[in-house]
Amino acid sequence: MGVRITVQSLWPEMQASTFAYEFAQARIVIGRSRSADVQLPHTAVSATHASIRTEGVGYAIFDEGSTNGTRVNETRLVPGRPKLLRPNDVVDLGGYRLSIEVGVPVGQPTSARLTADFARKILAEQLSSADVVDLDARLGAIQRGEDEPVELLPIPTEPVRETPPPRGSRPSAPRASRPDSEAPSQARTRLGRGELAVYTLAALVVVTSVIAMALLMRS
């Protein structure tokens, strides 16, 4: 049982190819140098950037004091401190994304020749077509070059959580007021001049009738 590492470069503008490596050895070196088991051709990767080693019955990844650091599932590793690898862990280093599977059967381990061939293909995708002519020379210059400090992936911080508004709720729009608008109860109690005259006349008739009846009863 061993380790399968799938590498994809994040440097090309277009979608890059993926390259699969398989190893069953006790230590796997990931870096920019020609001696690395997984060669990543960019100066953002240190010569010996990280390593995967057997740890008990499993595997652990170590950052080897790299310039730009190593992140597992977006958490930065402390250099030299092992991080136990779990199935389908994602490792980011130097502008490359590595998907790592542990405890997989390995039929034919990746050879040094295939590793070098993968490095050339990865570099070819990162360069423009004009630079591919001198591919081997460019690869050699990168492998012998100095580390380039680059901020590749900000370490995530806990986001500030805001209380969301209730679903479907909106601020109520203010209603336009009109000078002649009144409450319905007030509108019903207002009387016109004609109606007022009728009620007054009726009241006089009633009063007159009451007085007349009172006089007849006395006589």
C-alpha cells in the first residue's frame, strides 16, 4: 500500500492538466530540484519544499522550511511538524494543488524518468508557445534558481457573521398622505347642509306637536 499524488498547476491561464504519481517508499520529496520525487517547476516552490513520510501505520506530510509554506486543506503547516494525512486531503504549495490519497495499492511506482517528463509537461503548460522551444534550458534554470517569495493563498480567517434579515421580509413603503384623507369613522359623521336643515325642521315639528298636545290636555 502506498500514496497517490495528483498534481495540477495553478499557474497557467487555461485549465491545466493533472499528473498522477504513485509511490510505495518511506519518504517522498516534493520540490523544485531535479532530485525531488515530485518536481514542480516554479521558483515559488523551494528546492526541497515538503516531504511525505511513513508515520505509524499511515503517512504524514512535513513542510521542510519552505519559503512560501505548505497548506493542507487551507491550513498552513508549522515547518518540521508532521500533519497526518487523511483520505482526499488537498495540499497547496507554490502555486500547485495536490490531491493525496493514502493507503492505495501501488502496482508500478513512478520512476525518476517519468517524474522528469511530467516536470517538462507541467512547465510547457505554464509557458507561452514561444518559450517552449528552449524548454529544457528553462527547466534547468528554474531548478537551479533561487526561491521567489510569493503570497499565494491567504490564510483564511473566521468571517464576521451578520444576522440575515428574515426571509421574504422587506421594509414597508411609506404611504403617501393626502390633505383630504380622513378616517372612515370621521367621514360617516359629517353631515351636509341639506341634511342638517331636514333634521332641524323635524325637531321643530316634534317640539310643536308636544306643546300642542300639552295644551289640549289642560283644556
